[in-house]
Amino acid sequence: RKATMQIGIGNTQYINEGFEQSSDVFYDIDQDGIICSQNDWSEWYTNDDIGFNEGDIIGIELNTKDLTVSFYRNDKHLGIAFKNITRATYHLVVSFGDIGDSLQIIDFVETNIL
């Protein structure tokens, strides 16, 4: 299997050769639609075609009240990927799969849910 781009959240501010190797706590999705965490390295997110391609907009929702992580592709909610996540300070993390891969951060929204 060729290297794939991964995007998610982790508890480190710097990354070396893939965030799985440098974060104690992480939650991610790769471009083939596989989700990974520090507890489960290769769980299929859903049976639907949820991988991503060039031009797709990937969203990450970190719900610190319900302790969940969800992903979006092109504004479509893909469901809750992780429940009962570890309480931590999280940062955006990306692992590029191939030379020439790129990422543009379009928007960041922080909301407080009472």
C-alpha cells in the first residue's frame, strides 16, 4: 500500500515522520477513509466511500463536552469517528503521503457549547 495523507488532531505541536510516531494521543483519518487512534491503528470509519481526493475539503470537529471527534468531507458529516476521547490539549496534525502533497487551512471556528 502506498503512503497516504492523514489529517487529524494530536497532543504534540511538532511532528516527525508521521504523527503516530510522535504523539501520545492522536485521532486521524487518511485519504483512503481509514481512521486511526492511539488505541486502534486501522479501523474502517464506515462502509461508505469516505476517502478524500485532491480538492476535497476535510473538516474535523473536536467536541470537548461530549469527548468525540467527527470528520466531514465537503460539508457532509461522516458521523462520529471516536467517542470517549482522552482529555488533552490538541493541535491539528497532518502527515503527507507523497512528495507534492499539500494542504490549505481554510477556516477555523471555535464554539462554546453550554
